[in-house]
Amino acid sequence: SREADIHFICVGTPQTPGSLAADTSYLESAIKGLAPYLREDALVAGKSTVPVGTAVRLTELLAETTGFSSPNLAWNPEFLREGTALEDSLRPDRLVVGVTNPRSEELLRAVFAPMIASGIPFLVTDLATAELVKAAANAFLATKISFINAMAEIAEVSGADASQLATAIGYDERIGNKFLRNGVGFGGGCLPKDIRALMARAEELGVGQSVAYLKEIDNINLRRRDRVIHLLTQELGTLKDKKVLILGAAFKPDSDDVRDSPALAIALLAQAAGANVVVHDPVALHGVSLKHPKLPVEQHLHKAFDSADAVVLATEWKEYRELDPTTVSVANKLIIDGRNVLDVAKWQRAGFTVLALGKTITN
């Protein structure tokens, strides 16, 4: 470690229990643990998503723990997506580095030289801007998702189709079509906690009103989960003692991450309403059992359908999208498409009532 010119710190910054703020204690522990092994000319580069101003505080901590008069700390936020992390690492959309001196920039340019040579944009900023880039990017993505879900709320009571709406506005190059799919909302270990951390930091800086809209972004996201429970109750009369199958546990397909998963939130809400819930997921059931040991799981897809009174597609895994509805056996042919990925006509031909979020649900 003493021979290294640069040290990357890539630790989590989860939401602080009982608060909107990010917990930066893992970063502080990493800095303290690394301090005895640092050369004075070495660079510490943080990659974690942090509240703006964290890097300055960590620089002071470095000085305190190492005794160096001017420790070198830079910020190089990561922009990885779960399920495509390797591709995103090797071929990112852009590289952002926040630095305080030419040597830090030089070292980071050397590390990323092959990527820079391939044409990937390399943006050099101050520390605060580099920290804010990641928070701003995630807040914008969350805003797009909740915007189309707000439109879905209107569509469901007006006869409109939010999916067609998204396609139409997505052709406008100023808007674009990515992150405009309505459904049960976003989850995972980034977007939910990052928008909350941004709100908390803005309040600390005295500019909370600037991001007050993010509270409604969060609320819209949570309401989509409640909407599914409303539809289930409306169709079944009561959820008490009804078997409800939740298709999906991971917050997104091609991942086993169940943190802040909309699918599991729906499962827990249904269970609290008295339903006999069963959760299926191709890869994430181990995480379900660890995090929610009282949630029943079933690893065999067709067995999970047996005697179900209602099915909720909550994570858009390929095996769910391509499932032949004539091959499953249920007690009641009701499915809620929480991701707008099913071939509705195919399921209807198999006798199912299909309720797709954001479509003509007027009751």
C-alpha cells in the first residue's frame, strides 16, 4: 500500500437510520484505516456518492490522521448501473474528477489514459462540483421516473395510456425516451437514498426550498406501491387469506439487490393486509430470506402460481415477460402488470384479467 501512487475509496454511504441524510461513517473509517499506509505525495480518490462538502471534511480528517500539511484528495464519482457494472466501468459515458492541484489531475489522467484516448469525455472540476454531479444525475433520473408515474396517475382515471404518452414525448430530443417507463417506481441502493440525502444537505446549506420538489418525487414513487394494493383490494374485495404471488424481489432485473425494492414493499404491504404472500425471483430469494425472513418464497416459478388469487409482476425479468400464461395454474386469473411489459392480449386470451399500471384503469 505504501508503494501506491493513488488509492481509490469505494465504500457505501447508506441512508442514516431515522434521517434523510447519508451516513458517511464508512468513508471516515476507510480514511482512518488508510492513513498509516499513505505516502505524503499519494492521492486518495473517493468514488462514493456523498453530500456536497464531504471531500473538504475528509481532507481535514486526512491531515489530522496523517500529519500531512497538504494531503491530496480528489473526487471521482462512479456512474455504475447494477447489472451492467463492468461495461459501465470500462466504457463510461463520461469521467468526472474533482481536484485541488495539477498533480492530482495528472495522476487521474494517467489512470484513465486508455479511456481518454478512446474518446470518453474527461471533465476536470473542483471537489464540490464532482460531488454534486452524481447527486444531481440521480435526482434528475428519479424526477423523470416520477414524472411519468404522475402522468400515469392521470391516465388511469382519464382513459389515457401513459406508455403511449411516454413514447410520444420521448421523441422530443430535448426529453428523450430513457427513464420514461411508468410502473411501480424506482428502488435500489442509490436513487431513493440519494434524493433524500440531497434534500437533507440542501436544508443544512439553507437552500432546502431549491430541492423541495424532490419530496413529491419520493412521494409519487411510494404511491405507486400503494396503488397496487388498492387495485388488489378492489378486485378481490379483501386481501385477507388471499394468496398473492409477487413476481420479482430484486429492485430491477439482472440484479440480486433487494434494497428498497418496490416488489418487496408491495409484498410486505399485501402481507400486512392479511394476504398469504409468496415471492418468486430468479436470483434474489436468498436476499429476501435474509432481509425479510417472514416473507414466504418459492424458487420454482410454476409452483409459485399454484392456487394464486392474484399475481403482481413487480420486476421485469425476462422469464416473466416471456411466460406462457396457458402453462400456469391459478385459483383466480388476475394479474397486475406493474412494469408494463406483458403481452396483454396474450394473457387475456388465456382468460386473465390484466390490469396494467398507467392504462385505462378507471375504477
